[in-house]
Amino acid sequence: MIAGIWVSGKSSLVSAMLFRYLAFFLALLCSAPAWSAPGRWVMGVDTPLAALEDRTGKLTVEQVAAMPDMAFRALSAGLSAGYSDSVYWLKFSPPPFNDSEGLLLELSPSYVDEIELFEPDGNAWRKRITGDLQPYAEREIGYRNFILRLSPADAGKTLFLRVHSSSTVVVRGLFWEPLAFTGAVIPEMAVVGAYFGIFGLSMLLALAYGIWLRSRAFLAFTLLALLAMLAVAALNGIHAQVLFPRAPRMASDMVGFFSLLLQAWAVGFTMVLLETAVYFPRFHRLMRAVAIVIAVSSVSAFTGYYRWFAALTNPLCWAFSALGGTVLSLLLARRNISGARIFVLAYSVHVLATLPTLLLIFGLIRPNLVTMYGWQGEALIHVLLLHSAMLWRLRKNEAQYIRAQEKALTASVEAEHLLETRVSQRTRELTDARNRLESALAGERRAHLAQRQFMSMVSHEFRTPLAIIDSVAVNLTEVPATDSADMAARSEQIQRATRRLARLVDNCLTDDRLDSEAFSLQRKSVSPLALAREAAEIVQWSPQHRLVLALDGLPESIECDPTLVRIALSNLLDNAVKYSDGGSVELGAAADENGISFIVADEGPGLGEGEPETLFERFTRGTAKKTGAGLGLYVVRRIARLHGGDAYACNLPGGGALFELRILRGQQNPTS
């Protein structure tokens, strides 16, 4: 706890540091000349661009070049064809230029599998190959995207690109003058370094918090940041450049693998961060299933089926992580959950920033700088906002801990003052000892009179079961049992009589215990369902009665004296059996925010006039039968009132009686 307070106390400093780095990153981003630089032309914007779809993949460049212009579809910015297995031919012409070194053609994104450039060479065509299936070490120019050098002879001529990919088909082309390209790459590398530096710093801080505080949320955030860095690096060709320069297939597969793992954990992290298992348990199970499906589908990156799985998992991830996170954060904010408002901001920005990319990969909008790379920049902001929200929640926990400490100190002072007050009261009480003694003697005389009255009534109740036991014992001696069934029947008679005696003894002892001055409830956390089922066994002892249980909706546990509550329920059920000749005995229950009600209904003759008000008095018996000591219902009401509730009785419209035992949660009234 002390470590948690110290770390949360530094959270403002950490947040400020992270956002300073973010401001530095944005400054680099805005100053980079790569976004709008002289000596750069955008294919399809500054120069004409058209596309032809080859669904068979068998067309040759000669056949494509011979086709009329109307066979091609004009493109305004670049090619976006979605998850297609077709081959696409791009027809373009380089802009006029005077540089003797020629132009550089930059093609992105870096995960397009196959790109072939066809240049006219007299009456033939010269083919040059690139794409992420070509080893990085063999590329013409080492760069994260694909760079092809165009000679001055290509100026004004019609060139063709043949494009095919196992992922979404997206192509954006840029023409660069060599010096302009060099001038753009240097600040771009600074931006990329700052980007991954901030990501890495955020990840390391979260890892430190997670290990120090043993926090699942910070550890989950660490994994999210790690997967985000790996996925962004793979999508931008950094894996091929740094890790697999001579293993292009592995670098290509890593793009799909890390992308799907990131999607799966984005859903999983949303579950951990927003505590869906606590606040949204049903939706939590659905999110968990989606995360598992996406995680398992990551294997498709190595099997050649990535295109089909990615077409399913991309909208699933967006719906359950970005959009789902936004909706769930709003619901948590309405409940005033700590940090939820920052979650709303983080996920709202995320859902808006990732939507254009989702539309792009399905071929619904054209590629540009925002649709292709906007989500990657926003991912950094999204992660930092989530990190800040987690730090904010940590600080709120610290404040709650300090308030709890102050409250405990105040309670200690109040307890000391209360102790002094009680000592003073106790001193005054000692002066009244003689009056209390006389009152106690008077009470003793009344108790003696009540005891004589009680003994006269209970003597008959003890004789009846004892006579049954004696009679069965004599019969066993004089007339031995003929078979096991006969023996079982006689044994059951003895057991019923013994149980009857035990219940009488329990009621007597309970009444005596409740009258004791030293009595106090022995509260425990118990299952009300288990108490009810245990008490209901008394009905199953009677062959003439059928037990009906309706115990749905009970809480898992309740604070009460389990022994007393069990006796009270047994008395109600025993009365239902004793005062009805047969039929069903129903034990039901209902719970609300204040307490629990146990309801017992029988099919007996019901209650006589005025009996619902008098049955719970001491030594009072119903008029339907004269057996009983008159203590059972009296004990029931006393137990109910000791738990802050009460006991009630009434007649059912169709016949029979209904008794209710009401117990309040966490309340006690020892004077009842």
C-alpha cells in the first residue's frame, strides 16, 4: 500500500513527462517536409493514374498495354481494392523532370506482396520486381517502403505496375526528386524514433507499475503497448529492414501475425481496463469469445488464409474494442467510476481515427496520408490517454486510502470519548444496584410461575413420543420383525418420536437462551439457501406430506445467527406438518435490498379467528390441535425480531395457512 501511494503520488509528473514527449513528437511531425515538400508528386493527384482489374491474373503487359483507355478506371489518389485475390494493373506516367539522376518512385504500404514495374524498352518491356516477398537486402534502395529509380528516359512515357497481395490491396505512389527524398527521410526518421521512444517509455513505466503494485491493468497495458509497437513496426516494413533482411516470407507473415495478436489483445485489454467482468458480465463473456477467436486466427498468417480471417477480425476488433470501449466507458462515466471520463475521450478519439482505416482496407475510400497512417499516430495518443486514466485512478485510490485513515483516526477519538462516557454511566448504574436486584427477584418469581405453567403443558408432549418409543421397543421384543421392511417401518417410528423430542428440547433450550442476560447473536456469513434446505428436511420425514421448494433469487450469503434461523424455519415447517393431515408444504423465499423473507404455506385447516395476532405469544397453541408446548411460534418471532425483522401469519384464500419469517440484512435488536 505504501508503495502504491508513493507511485501514485508521482503520477502527475509521469503524465506531464509523457505528454511533453508527445508535444515534441507532434512538433517533429508538423515540421517534417515529407508531408508537403517541393520535388514531390502524388500519383493520381499530381499525375494521372488508372487501374485495371485482372481477375484471372493471366494478362500479360502486352495485352494490358494494347487495351483502350476506357478499359481502365481513373483513380484520384491511389488504389484501394479491399481483400481481393485479383491482380491489378496500374497505368501511369512520370511527371516531367530535368534531374539527370532521374526520379524515385516510392510505393506504399510496405506489406504489398508482389509489385512489378514494366518500362518500355524499344518494342519490348523491361520488368523490375519489388514487394515484401523480395529480400530487403536485394532492394534497389534500402528503405522501409519500396523505392524504384526511374531514368530520365521514362519521363512522359506510359508505365505499368502489376500488383498482387495476400492481404488488403492498397497502393499509394509518390514521385521524388532524389535530393527532396533525402531531405524528407532524415526528419521522418526522427519522427519514427520519437514515436517508438514514447511508446517504449510508456510501456516500461506501465511494466514498473504493474510489477511494483501487482496490477493486472498495468501489466495488460504493457502487453498492449508491446504488441502495438511490434504491429506498427511490421506494417511499416521495419521488421524486414531490421530483423529479417534475407527472410522476406517471415517478415511478411509477421505483419499479419502481430496485427491479429494486437486486435485480440485490444479487445482483451478493454475487458481488463473497464472491468467488464464486474460491471458488464454478459457482455464480458461475448468479448472474451471474440478475443479468443481473433487470437486463434493469428495462425492464419502462416497458412495462406490470412486474407479471409483479416476480413472478419478487423471489423470485429473495431466493434468490440474501439466502438465497444466508447459505449462501455460512457456507461461507466454515468456511474461516476473513477477515470471513466478519460476513457470516454480516449476511446472516442480512437473510434473516429480508426474508422477511415477500416473503410480503406475494405476498398471503400481512397488511400492518403490520413487514411493510411492516421491511426498509427492516434494510437500513440490513445495509449497515452489510457495511461493517464490509469494513473488518475491510482491517485483516486490514494485519496480514498487517506480518507479512510482519517476516518479511522476520528473513530478512535470518538471511541475514547465514548469509553469515558460509558465509565461515567456505569458508575451511576452501580448506585442503582439495589433497585435492579429487587426487580430481578420479582422477575425470578414470575419466571418460577411461568416454569410451573410450562412444565404442566410440556409433560404431555414428552409422554407421547416416549410412549411411542416404548411401544415399538416392546413390539420388537414380543413380536420380532418379519422382514427388513417391517424393521424399517418400526425404526422410522422410533426416529420420528426421537426427532419430536429433539425439537421440543431445542425449543426449550432456545427459549431459555433468549431469556439469558448474557445472550448475543452469533452472526456468521452463511448461505440462506443452505439454511432453508437443511430446515426443510423436517418435511421429508413425514410420509403424508410433499415438500415444495421455491428458493430462487436468494443472495449467496447473509449475516445472521445460523443456529437460531435454522430453529425458526424448522418450527414453521414443523407446524405446517403438524397442523395439516397431508398434502404439500411449500417453502419459498424472497429477497430485496433490505433483507430476506422465508414463507411457509400448508394445506391444513388454516387459522381460527383472531389467531394471527395471538399465535406468537408464549404458551399459546392453535385451536385446530391441542398438542404442542406453545413455544414454537413464540421462539420464531423472538428470533426474527433479534435480526431486525418480524414474523407474520395469515390464511390463504384457497385454504391453509401462510407464515412469514422476515430477517433484515446486518440489523440487530437484542431487546426484542
